[in-house]
Amino acid sequence: MSVLDSNIPEGPLKDKWTKHKNDINLVNPANKRNIDVIVIGTGLAGGSAAATLAELGYNVKTFCYQDSPRRAHSIAAQGGINAAKNYQGDGDSNYRLFYDTVKGGDYRSREANVYRLAEVSGNIIDQCVAQGVPFAREYGGLLDNRSFGGVLVSRTFYAKGQTGQQLLLGAYSAMNRQINRGKIQSFNRHEMMDLVLVDGKARGIIARNMVTGEIERHSAHAVVLASGGYGNVFFLSTNAMGSNVMAAWRAHRRGAYFANPCYTQIHPTCIPVSGDHQSKLTLMSESLRNDGRIWVPKKKEDAIAIREGKKKPTELTEEERDYYLERRYPAFGNLVPRDVASRAAKERCDAGFGVNKTGEAVFLDFASAIKRYGKEQAFTSGNKNASEAEIIKLGKEVVESKYGNLFQMYQKIVDQNPYETPMMIYPAVHYTMGGLWVDYNLQTTIPGCYAAGEANFSDHGANRLGASALMQGLADGYFVLPYTIGDYLSKDIRTGKISTDTPEFEAAEKEVTDRINKLLNAAGKHSVDYYHKKLGKIMWNKCGMARNAQGLQEAIEEIKELREDFWANVKVTGATDGKNAELEKAGRVADFLELGELFAKDALHRNESCGGHFREEYQTEEGEALRDDENFKYVAAWEYKGNPRDAQLHKEELDFKNIELKTRSYK
Amino acid sequence: MKLTLKIWRQENANVKGKMVTYPIDGIEGDMSFLEMLDVLNEELINKGDQPVEFDHDCREGICGACSLQINGEPHGPDKLVTTCQLHMRSFKDGDTIVIEPFRAKAFPVVKDLIVDRGSFDRIQQAGGYVSVNTSGNTIDANSIPVNKHDADDSFAAATCIGCGACVAACKNASAMLFTSAKVSQYALLPQGQVEATERVQNMVRQMDIEGFGNCSNTGACEIECPKGISLENIARMNREYMSATSKG
Amino acid sequence: MGGLIKSSVAKKFAMALSGLFLVLFLAQHFTINLTSVIAPDVFNELSHFMGTNFLVQAILQPVLIFGVVFHFIMGFVLEIHNRKARAVNYVNYNGSANSSWMSRNMIYSGAVILAFLALHFYDFWVPELIHKYVQSHPEDPARYYTETVAKFESPVRTGLYVISFIFLMLHLLHGFASSFQSVGWNNKYSKGIQGFTKAYAIIIPLGFIFIALYHYINNL
């Protein structure tokens, strides 16, 4: 028997969550006033959890490294949020959303969690609309939907290309209401440096005030980590510059198991890297694949000519183009899931068909969509014999109304007009499905320490479907965690205020200060970014879209060496007593240098290909992922043992009672 | 590209700052403005100097963290972009670029180019929300139809990223565009009606308390706003405010 | 009204209303002045009416003076407050990139107009008061035209008059349209209103300048 107890309620899948809510202990309103909860991170999961906990009556303290809770990186999510509302009448249901998510995750997620996610998805939309989130609407005044990769229904609610922004501002407004009531104290420009355990329970954190440099102690009866993912271990990703793993990693070091670190989503539609100076990558929403067709030239000569600027992509005829997704996956075409689309792009580019200077880009073409929309528009407006030019003009207007801000963003960055010439895209690290292991209640293996949103591992398995991250963050924060945490806190109603004047807090604070001093007093040879970029290269080349045993073994060694070099030779300028961006970065990179090694170790142990984890040794003859359900149908949860390579593996077997395990096919 | 940078350096809020000149070379047009500053900082660090501190996070124009007054304009010379989306191809070899923090009494300097925009948070806290609890049994989302035109206008107002360019551009350091965008988002939706009177009054009161200047309709805010938030929102807020005041 | 005027929005609202009132007054003043070019008799008649009618003298005139004083004092109060809102100034501030010169310099165009008003009061209103109340001359409905025309003999005064009205034009070019925005009027008709206010802002001051130059040239 595994040490991991997922606490999944008994009973049929459909009734589990309802039954669980009825069974768990509650805290009465008067007692909630005496209970403090710390929430780390104020994105969709953290912001919504903080607001809801405060509404319930708990005293909440939120922490974010940004200058305002509103800037958490959930804000950058573009495309939309899924919900099984079936407003389009296309046969959607909770079960279908559940099924799509489990299948999309390549059968590596927990059934009960995913079903609950599907169940509350509709509530999220209701809640957000009630808050005044301005979703896109149809002329009849009702909500509009679009479709996303990996599914056959339209269930994605959106607000142009800024859905994440609108949802986050909704959660932020709910937080603001509670801040105004005095129920939330918001600590901005504060970074969690460590988790404090008292008698084995999470009882507080050590935080650094990033403006004054002060090291602060904060106590609480429970700590919620909603600190996001760790995609920045790759240096270049679509994550924000500040996104980091520190909170989760510190908790891991204190005893929280880290699950499936190798499950990383490489998003197929990002703007390609333009040079060595590149600091981050920009995503082009997956929604573009609704209307854009992905292709590379059929002939290598054409690819080379385009790379050298001798030929323009628009000069190639239809016959000279290879719409490889439509060719390989006729059923889903350009809307295959992200992992599939990314690997297909890499396959074409590795074969020499890449279309930009570096040979690492494919085209995303809107020409046919512009024509199709233009014809439709001309027809409905009564112009039955519109000329080609008129059609294109009308079509461009339609495309602009759908994706205008994305096209504008592309043009700003690349300096090319995507209405005239196809966009160039390439996969980039986007999301991490792995994270802190949590049970059904979202509690980590440390009692009283919870993880929500991208920071936990629970719902997406080995690959996340588009528009599901927003759904999960808000489901966790609004509808799951605020209730499940009550079960734990109900035992704390007599505990009273937790003192920070204890040996545990003192010891944790000393560790934090020592670590900072160590960083500041290293030999000072190379900047923090120097190490971060090196780590990123190792990760991308050896733990990226395609991995093999040899590369992963090398990665483990190289990361270890790099980490030792970092601690000996890093150069951190400035002092501790004030704003110091270099010091902040150094602390984060130090943790990435540990996580990276565990990542590689996890990827090495998983001798199968599933979702975002593709092992070159395990593929079909056609190059599709080859899963091994017999040996790897489990969650790999790693226990910290002082060194990433010594981490101990714990398995949570995944039990599929409601879905038949199949080879994922999008053909 | 070879450039001369003149950058405001200030150790912290309590000491005086000054402009410092840095020559920089090897800048490419494809770099974003912040990547150009990354290059400068890497050089400064290697020399053992203090790197220039500036706010930034998502680097894709949506988080609103990046600020910077560049050659006298917030987010630089290009329109409808944030500093992180501004690319060096907008400058020429040999240019001198003056980089300052956003200036307003309500945005005190934290360090170098970083300012404290907490005043914006406090304006939102004063009423920028609809008072609805999370219950899971709010009415079905489609039971409140919203006219598409209103929904679109509301969305357009809600796209404000809270960067503060409006304040930085305004000769009066007024926060009317920011405040009115939030007021408008709710004023245009049925969900926002119940609290409309208190909302606009409380938010304007907080805006005044924070020490922002008055709007004199120069329109600079609208032009410099990276999200193109319209001046119509300010007119709407004026209207809402006066009608709220007349209701008492 | 006292509590109301504390807020920045209400101040702007009051500023706009007083401004709109003064714009109306300007139109009326211009109409009367124009008669001095077209029909001196009508000018005398109107001037006499304005100078002696009880309603005008006892009610409209105090309201006007209040409007003028309020607009100026509030203008200065707002300007001082606005300057305080930016404690440290920019080294480099490129205002022309995003706003018109007129909109940024209302305080200066306003100050010139204030100085002009002082001159105007000294020229017309003070002598008028002395004439009517100190020296207690009997009513003479025919004196206004000659007195007015006589003022434009001096090239200096005429020059100052012209310059002042150029500043008034600049002030109105921003202020008139702006007052609609301040009272919350910005909708699909605003483009039309903008055009009207711009035309008004140019034509009325030019008209005043024309009248001044006409009399000056006639005096030569």
C-alpha cells in the first residue's frame, strides 16, 4: 500500500463531490473569525481562493511578488475557459468534458478530480458573469462560445483574446471587496521564502518584503500555495519573467511530495525565437488554430528558399504546401491537442522544412479563413457577386474582429503583417501539468498545506487541453478548496492565534537569512541570468519536446554541476536591505537548479511516452506516443531526501473505472 | 545600434535621485526595449555596478507591470503598446533615449524606475467590484442577457491593465481614465447597477484622497493608453458621478 | 453645493458650467458689439438698455461677475492642485506628442484674458460706473457709440485688444469643447459639437478683432 492516500470519496463518480461536501466537517461562522489562512499567489486560483475564504469569514493574508495582485500571470491567458454548459446545444455534458479532459491528459489524471472539475465548470461561468466579467456575447445578448483543440464541441467561453485578464480582474475585484471589508490583508511585493512547520503541520511562512528587504514571519492555521507553474526552469517560456517555483519547492523540501515534474506542456503556437537576447516567448492563442492552417513547404528547396528570403510563402501554390496536421490527423486537423501539434511541428523542422532563419518555425496561415469569412460576409450582406478584393477586405475585417489584438501583437513583435503573409510559429514551454501532489481535498502531504491551480498536479494528467487551466484555477479557488479546507480547519477551532515567536519560526528565518547571505557572498564570477540561460539550454535540449534516456542522464549530471558552480560562483550585486532584483532572481534560479534535476530524473524513470512527455525510445512506427499502461499508470510523487537525485518515488496508482483506456487517437 | 541612455537612478524612496548617462552598443532592432535594458544590466553587473531596477513581468503587454517614461512619453513613442512590446527598431543608431519613472505624487518612486502604484489598488478596493458571494448557485449565466454593444463597450473599458500610463502622460497626473474605465465596465452592465451610486462616489473619493490631479481634458491619457481606453469613459464617469451626487 | 464642490469631478463640472455660461455671454456681447459696425443707432439703443435695465443691472450683471470670478478662482485653484499632483517633474516631457498646446496651457491663456479683463474694466466699466454713479450724469442714450469708438484711437490699446482675443481663441479652442466632456456629454453627436465649438472659438474672437480693427482704421 502506498503511503499516498488520495482520499477519494466512495460511491459513483457522479455523486462523489456532492457526497463529500455533505460529509466533511465545517467550521461555524463564529469560529472562522479566529482562523487565519495564508494564500501564496494571487492568480486565478489564489485570488479566487482568498476572496472566497474571506467571504466565508476566515482571516486571509495574501502574498504576491508583483506590485499588485492583479498582475499575476493568469492575466496573460488568452483564449478562453471551458465549461460544460451546452449553450450551443451540440451535445456537451459534464461527462463529455470529463472524458475529453482525461483523454486529453493521456489517461494520467485522477478520474474523481477531473469529474469534479467538469461538475463545477458551469458554476464558474455563472459566478464570473455575476461578478461583471464581460464575456463575449452574441447579438441576442447571450454568451458566445468558440472551440479549442482536442474536443468536438464548442464549450469555450471567452473575452476576445483577453479571457485570462477578465477572469483575473474578476477574482481581483472579489478580493478587493474583501480587502475593503478588512478580511484580506494583501502583502504585495512579498516573496515566500520558506514554509514553517510546527508539529508537522504547516503553520506559517517566512516572507521577504521585496521593497525593504525585511524578513518577515507570518503565521496561520493553514497555508495555501497557488504559486503557479515552473515553466521558467526552461529560461525561455511563455511564463512571466518572475514566475518561479520557490514556494512549491520550499514546501517540497519541507515534506510535500512533488508529482510528475516531467509533465510539461509545450505550446505549439508561439512566436519563434529571434536571437540570443530573447528574454521570453510570446504565445499566440490556440484559438487561432480555429481559423489558421498550419503548413510547411512540401519541397525542401522551397523551405530553404524561404529561409534565405529568396521566396515568399505566398508564392507557393496549394500543391506545393504540406498542411501536415490535416494530412496526419484528418479528424481533428489543425485542432489536435497541443502536445500532438507541437511534436508534429518539431518533426517537420527537424526534417529540414523549417521556414525562418533558424529553421525553427512553421506557418500559420489565415488566407483561406479570410476568403471563407469574406464570402460569407459578402453573401449575408446581399452582395452575391463580390469581387475577390471585396471578399478579402470583408474577410480581413471578420478576422480582425476575432483576433485583432493577437494579430497586432504579432506585428509588433515580428514586424510582419499577418493579414498579408502567414504567421510564423514554433512550440514553446507554456504550462506545467506536474506540481505538488495533492489529495482530493487539494491538501499536500504536509497537513495544513494546500496547493491549488497550476501549482498542484491533479487534473490535467500528462497534457492539458486548451482553456482548461483557467477552469481548473477557478474551480480550485472558488468551489473546491474553500470547502475542503474547512474539514482540516474544523480541528483547529480551539488552537487560537499561532505565535511566530517559536523556535520553529526562528530556525526557518535563520535558514532563509543564511541562504541569502550565501548567495550574496559567492565568488561573483557570473550573473544569475548566465546560469539561468545555461539551465534553460540543458532543459530544452535534453528534457524538451523529445527526450531519451541518454540525454536525460546527461541532463541530471550537467544540472548538478551547474548547480554547484552556481553556488560557488554566482554574482549577486547589491544588498539585502532594499529592492534587489538580482537577489530575487538568484533565489528563484537556485530552486530551478534543484527542480531541473528532479524533472530529468522523473522523465528518465518514466519509460513510456504520454502527453507532454515524449520518450524517443517509446513511439509507434508512425511516430505517435506509445503509452505503457501496464507499468506506468500511476502518479509519480517524489519525496525530498536532501538531494534531487536521491528523491524517493511514491506511486499513486490511477484507477480508471469510468473510462476505458485507449490509445489516444486524433486521426 | 549604438545608443546613449539617460536613466533616472534613485537608491530608494528616501534619497534624492539623478539622471545617469550610459552608452550602449550592439543593440538589435528585434530586441524589445526591456531586452535592451537587460543587455545594459548584464554589462553593469559584469562591471560590478548596480543594475537598473525596473518593473516588468509578463513581457507580452498584459500584466501592466512595465512602466517607464521614454523620451517624454509613457511606454515610449509607439502608440497602443506597453514598454515590453516596444521594439528597438523604433529607434535609430546614435539616438539618445531618456528613461524616467512614471511621475506622480500618488506614484512615489520605490527604486530607480520602479514606482509604487498601490494607489490604483486602493481606488479599486473602494468600490471596483460587484458584491456577490461565491456560492455555486448564482443564477444561470444566460439568464441575464446583455446587449452585445454594451457588453463590447464594457469589455473595452475592462481591458485596462492598470499600468498608470494615463497618469504619467497627464500634465495634471490625473487618474480619471483609470478610475472611469472601472466605473464604466460596471455602469454598462446590468450586474453593476445596484451599487452604481455608491461605487462611483467611493471610487472618486478615493482617487481624490490619493492626491491625483484633476482632469482638464487634454486627452493625453487616451493617446498614450496602451489599450486605447476611450475618453468616453471619463465623460460617462462624470455623468454617473453627478447623477449619483444628485441622488445623494 | 459646498460639499459637492470638494470632489475633483464636481469641480470640473462647475468649471465647465461657468465656462459654458461665459461662452453664452460672449455671444451676446459680440452681437451687441457687431451692431457698432453695422448700425450705430442700434448699438446705442442696446447699450443703453443693458446699462439701465434693472433686471440686467441688478441680476444678470452680478451673476456674470460671479461667473467670471468663480471661473478664474477655480481655474487657479485647480492649477495649483494639479501642479502639486506631480511633486517631481520630468526631465523630458513630450506633451506635444499626445495633447494640444491649447489644452496644456489653459492657465496661461486664461491669465492673459484675466489681464485683458482688468484693462477692459478700466476702460469701460469703471468709467461707466463713474459716469453713472459718481458724477451722476443724466441719462444720455446716444453717448455709447462715440465713447466706444474713441477707445480704439490708440494703436497700443487696439494691439493689446487683438492679442487678448487671440488668447481667447486659444482658450476657447480647448475650453468650449472640453466643457461638454466635463459635463459628461461624449457620444455619437460629439463630433458635430466639436466642429461647432471649434468654429465658434475661431469666429467669435476674430469677429471681436475685426470690430476693433474696423474702428481703429476708421479713426485714422
